Amino acid sequence: MAIAEFFLEPLTYRFMQSAFITSIAVGILASTLSVVIVLRGWALLGDAISHAVLPGLALAAVFNIPLTLGGALAGIISSFAIGVIEQKTRVRNDTAIGIVLTGAFALGLVAISKLRPTLDVFHILFGNVLAVSTYELQLTAAVAAAVLLFFGLFLKEIVAYTFDPVFASVAGLPSNLLHYILMVMISLAVIASLQTVGIILVVALLITPGATAQLLAKNLLQMFIISIAVGITSAIIGLYLSFYLAASSGGTIALTATAIFFAAFLAKRLTASAVSR
Amino acid sequence: MLSEAVVVDGLTVAYERIVALEDVSFKVFRGSITAVVGPNGSGKSSLFKALVGQVKPRRGVIKILGLDVSDARGKIAYVPQREEVYWDYPLTVWDVVAMGRIRNVGYLRSVKKNDEKVLAALEKTGLKELMHRKISELSGGQQQRAFIARAIAQEAEIYLLDEPLTGIDAESEDRLFDILSEMRRIGKTVIMTTHDLSSTFEFFDNILLLRNRVIAFGSPEKVLTAENLASAYGSERVAMHLTDVGRVAGWR
């Protein structure tokens, strides 16, 4: 009884119901993208997009346009800027990402502090689970559904492009289009996570589930399944922790994902040494 | 019937102020094997990038089977160098070879497990027994054959191989040349880059000796003279060494 109560009590609150649905949707969405981000080595790029969304949100708030639109545009522009710097100069990819990441983030901070001091930077960066509105819940669910659908329909093209980009373009696939669709999806995942984990800690969900799955999976399908399972589990456990510890939900969700990664790492080491003995 | 597979006329490729290729012209017929030879930085990879439309030429014309590069997509298959591929993907040999069918199968459809083209390509490259193995677990030579199998499954006419002799052992090299000979026999065109001058040059129909411009183009006997090699590789000493290697290999 007590155990059932422990799990059910948070669900009696309206805001927690919304928070659970939104977090699980973000978990699914981010962990699906996570597989490609990890395998392709885009971890730093995901980090950059998450930071770059900030000025888009700030300017959208100032000009009263939907935050989603502003954030998505900022994410796309920054990934485009990284691509251009990399191609047109001798600057290396990680350097280009570093330049755009910090520049965009700084622009966001300046814009917020100068133009809209009422916008709570802490909540944008690290989430504010109390404030999930119905609109945001629907938006997040819609984005998660769109990403799953896109991966379901175009998985072989996504894999071909991210595994061997030159092959994809020589074989006649629309590589640039695929690239920017993936960038848009990462941007949308960041924006969808605004309320629950925040735009900075969503990086944990964009990287860690895929990395955990990489430790355990034997093939690509397994990798998606494990990654999504880790994403959902992190969201659920993280929210319970947030509720009972009265701690930041972004922090508890990201910490749960990290804990699962290390648990998987240890489990793998232990079974490997048991087998070799 | 001798028809032109690749015609390059006056090709100039430049990145900002660095000229990678200058006024390069040559012609390759169907059913031939060409080696593009030259030192590092001689423009070999720029030539490939131009052939597949990855860089826009500053000047010059490229015709692939009579078509512009942008219209010839899919007619060219590209076998990458090891570093160009993301090896973390947990893909099997079959998965990689099946990628070759991606355009023929089309969107929203998956490649069937018993797809004949994929199985035939695996057979041809001697990888059928290894088809369920992870690509990252294979030897360098086997990995390369998997990418050649992918190119075969693509049913392309022209095969570009980027430094295929790098990092594979002598046995793999023999198997590679066997596969390429078979492709030549059925009328496919192969162009490969190499800086490995110890390979058996009599195997090739043409050698394109590059050093940002064409030093020489034609049959191995015609191209691989001490004088040409000296102007490609810069130093008389290197060229002398190379001709010695050649004499041992028996191509002159």
C-alpha cells in the first residue's frame, strides 16, 4: 500500500501528470536522436545547438512570436553557421562548434538581460516542471511523434547518410536535406525539453541514452530500443526524484540517465570478466 | 565498341588561392582500369571530388557517360577510404552491402533479406559466409571488399576507389585485382588512386600521373618513365628508386 502510494501520489497532481507525459515524450524524442548523435559523433554539435537555441527564445519573447519558432530558427541557423565556417575556412569542426556555441549563448544572455529581464534564465536553462502548459504538452508529443515517424520511414536513408556521407551523396540521396532535417529535429528536441529538463541538460538525454545503448546493443534495432528505454526510464525515475527531493527536474532526470550509463558500464565489465574467467 | 566512360576537359579545381588541379584533360573508355598516381597533395582526391560533384570545378568540363556530373548521380559508385566512414555503427556486412540498393529500392521500402543483387555482390566478393558479421570486426581487406560489394550492388557503371591499396595485405591485394579484372570483363570502368608504386602496373590499362596538372596519361609503359616520375615526384632520386621497383615488378 505504502509503495503504491509512493508511486501514485505524485500522479494525483495535475502539473505532475503533465510533467510525466512531457518528460516521457522528451525522453523518447531525445533518445531516438541520441542513437545517431552518438554513432555519428555529433555530441558536441548537439551541445552547440542546445546553447544556440537561447538567443532564438529570447528574441522570440521580445518580438512576441512563438518560442518554438524562434528557437528552431536559431538552432538551424547555428548548425548552418557551423557547416559554413567548417567548409569555407581552415577552422576545424570542434573549433567551429565552440565559436558558434559560445557566441550564440552569449547573444542569448545579453538579449535576455537587456530586453526581457522577466524571462527566467534559470528555468530556460534547467527546466521548470511546474510550468508545463497544455500547449507545451501537445507540442512535445507532436514533435516526438514526428521524429519517430521520420526515423521509421527513412531509417535506411538516415543510416546511409550518417554512416557514410560521401556514399550517400554519390548514390544520389539528398544528403544536405537529410542533414538539415536532422539538425531541425535536434533543435526541436531542445525546445520541447524547455520545461522539463531545460535546454542545457537536455544534452544529457541527447547523448547518454545512445551511449548506454552502444555499450549493450548488438545491432542497430537493439540500439534504438535500449536507447529509448533508457530515455523513458530516466524521465520517469528523474521526475519521482524531483518530486520527493523537491529538486530541479532537469538535474534529477540528467543524473538518472548518467547513473544508468555507469550501471550499464559496470554490468558490462562484470559480465565480461565473468566470461573470461 | 569503344565508348567513353569519363571525359575530363580542361578541369581546374581551386580552393580559395590553392590550385589543386590545373587544366586537367583525359579520357577513359568503358571496360578499362585506370590508376591515378601522384604524390600526396597532387590533386588525386580533388579529381575524385570533382567527378562525384563534391566540388565545383572553377573551369573545365566533366562528362560521365556523356552526362553532366549532376545527372550522372547513381551511375558512379564510390569506395571510400577507411577514415571516411563512421565505424561505430553496429552494422553487419549485409547491412553495408544492402545500402548499395538504396536508390533502386526507393523510399519507404526496405531491402529484402534475400535481395538477389545483394547476395550476388556478396558472392562475387567472397563475403557470403561473413554476411552476418559486424563490419567493424572484419580485417581491412574484408572491409574493403564489403564496400566494393556495396558498389557492385549499386549496379553503377563507373567505380571510383580511393587509395584501395593502403593498409591491405598482399593476399587482399590479389583478391582486389581479381574482382576488378572481373568487373572490367563485364564492361565496368574502374578508376583508382594510389601512391603505392610497388603495385603491379601492367594490370592497368591507363595511368594518369598527376602533380596538380597532368604529367602524363596513357599506357603504363608510356607513362612510367624515369623522366615523368621525376617531374611528378620532384626528385630524381625518388624516381630512380621507383623505376627500380618497377623493374623488379617486371612492368618495364
